[in-house]
Amino acid sequence: MRITDDRYTRDRLRLDLALRLIRHEARTRTIRSWTGLTDDRVRKL
């Protein structure tokens, strides 16, 4: 399995967006609504 497989692309894009929002110091709720990740997952990032 490669991380570049199509089935992982959407998840990777969500995580990349979440990390960018974290760098911009966005609120957890904003990150959650834009990416669809759970609160717990956002905090773990």
C-alpha cells in the first residue's frame, strides 16, 4: 500500500487542510466543520 493510492487521497487532503488551519491558529470548531474530522482527531494533530 502506498500513501498516494486514490483511496487515501481524500483523507490526506483533509489532514493537510487541518494542519494548515492549525498553523493559522483556527479554532477547533472551524477546523472540524471544514474538514469533517472529529474534535479528538483535531486535538491529536
